[in-house]
Amino acid sequence: MINKVKTVYHVTLEEAKRQIGLDQDFVKDDAYINSLIKAAHSIAESRIQKDIAKTTNVLTRYDFAGGTIRVNEGNLISITTIEIDETETPLSNFNTYIYRDRFRVELDSDIDTAELTVTFETGYDTGKIPEDLKQAILIRIAGLYDYDRAPSVLASVRETGLFERLTEPYVCAHVDYEREN
């Protein structure tokens, strides 16, 4: 099981307000717009099946035996720690192999443990999100916000497939994880 905590969203309130066409001094809807920023990130993440917002992940595996840890999460930024049975000294000797939609950790030796915990970061670091993904999120925010024009705005985006075209290069194809070469 992986516990996830989003730590950085890549669209600021100011950018969202500019996309929507609101004056920066209009603060009445700020909390709502912030919720739309999170929702739009979530919609885009659901589409590409990977984290976009910078996310701290904690994976816990019980009764783990072996030397390879496979994690079906894309957009790996870094592995923070690998701990065995909540020891104070985390493992430090391992190699990481990153694929488009997953990663694999090869430990120096096989282990047999009641509990293995891997803490890692996924998504994009601050300032590193591809512009087309950011634009797709901004488009989704504007469509979610504009009450009067939302149906026509979303229909137009749907008609042109703009959101899909902007996110398509990042969509993960489903693969058989056990058949790696």
C-alpha cells in the first residue's frame, strides 16, 4: 500500500486567476480557486496515470523477501529512504532503474524482513513541469471555474481534444510489469 501526500502544486493562485480572467485583487473566490487547482491536477494525473504535483509517497511491504523492489509509480524524483523493520539506519546500498511508468530498486543483497518501508518523491520538482502539462491544468481550471461559460468552454476543449492532446505524450500505456528485460 502506498500513502501519498501532495506537497507542491504547479499552478499558483495568481496564474489560475490570470487564466480565468480575474483581477488579482478579487479575493472572494481564492479558496475555491485553490480547490480547483488541486482538482485540475488530479484530473490530469488521472489521465496520465502518474503524479504531476510533487508527492511524498510511503510504500510499506509486509513479509518482504528478496533483493528487488518494483514500484508501479511513474515520474520518480528520488528515493528518500528504505527502511527495514523501522530500523534507525536506512539502507543506502541500492541501485534504482527508472522506467516511464514505474521504477525498480535493486538491493545489494537479498533481505527477509517483516516490514519494508520505502519513502520516495514523485511528480515534478518545482519549476520542472512541462509547459504543455501546466497549460492543460490551467485550461481545466478555467473550464471548472467559469459557471456561465463552462458548458461551452468544456465542449470546445472536448471538441478540439486540446486537454487530451496536451496530456497525450505523458499517458502511460499499461504494461506487464513481470516481463521486464
